[in-house]
Amino acid sequence: MGEKSEQKKQSILEGAREVFMEKGYKDVTMKDIVDACGISRGGLYLYYKSTKEIFLDILNMETQETDDVLADSIAREATATDLLMLFLKEQKKELLRKKRSLIIATYEFFFANKIPKKENPLKKQFDEAVYVLENLIGAGVENGEFYCENTKDTARNIMYVLEGLKITAKTTGISEESVDRELLYIIQGLVVEE
């Protein structure tokens, strides 16, 4: 695909992301995306055949953006504590975002589509986050910032807590104080007191 085609595809994904944030997943049609992107139906179908294909690419794009934020910090040689705080700060922003979030659309997508485990981008995203956290916690243990006996189980537990907070935030609502309390609990469970 040429550079112009890549730019057009990126433009479609950005426009579609807005539509999915506004309407969720199940109520979005290809026409909604055509209207949001200001392209012809044929132009959209040149790149994508369904809202499912578009949404999967958006999920992959979201994962890449999160990875880029962490990679920038790692490149600046941040401490394990700094990286953990950055990760949790990004999670907090997502949890407290009232609008402009893909959380509801993401859950609708996975309830509506049977995606095999090996191809499931949400599972992949979860597993990658566990892997990153496991390595981050391991690095913190090695340099004396953290105490943790089982980095993999701890990383997985943190991700389960964050996933539960996402569901709570979108179903019953959650206050900033509640999010701060849960994130502080995670941090206190790891950080070595000086």
C-alpha cells in the first residue's frame, strides 16, 4: 500500500474511532463511517468490507499508541517506579473519561463477535500488558524499587483489577477518589519503603 493509501486508511480509522466512541459498536453502520469520514461508500469499501474489520484495526491502533507511550519513557531510561506510575496514570485517564472512550464499543464488539482466542485482540492486549507489567515489576525488584515474590501473578492481578475498574466505571460509575484509592493500593503493594 502506498503512502497516500496509508494516509487515507489512517484517516478512515480516525473518523471511525470517533463514531465508535459516540455510538458504541453495535449501532454503527458503514454509512455512519462514510458520513463521518466524508468519503464515498466505494472509497470506504476499497479499504474495508465491514465495521468488524475497521474496529479490529482500531483496536490494534489503540494498542500501538499505548505501546508507543511506554516505549518513549523506556527510551528516556525512566525508573521502574516512574514507568509504573505512567502506566497507572494512563489507566486512570481512561477510567475517568466520561466520553470519547472505546470501552463500551469494545465490550459490545466482543459480545457480538465470536473471535478465536488466538486471534482475539483484547486477549492479546491483556496478555501484552501483563507481560510489560511483569517485566517492569521484575526490573523494579532487581534494582530494589519493588518487592514482589511472583511478578507474573502480580502483573495479571493488576490487570484484572484494572479491567474490573473499567467495567465499574462504565456501568455504575466511579469517582476519582475511588480510582486513586485502588491505584494507591497497587503501588503500596509493590514499592519498597525506604
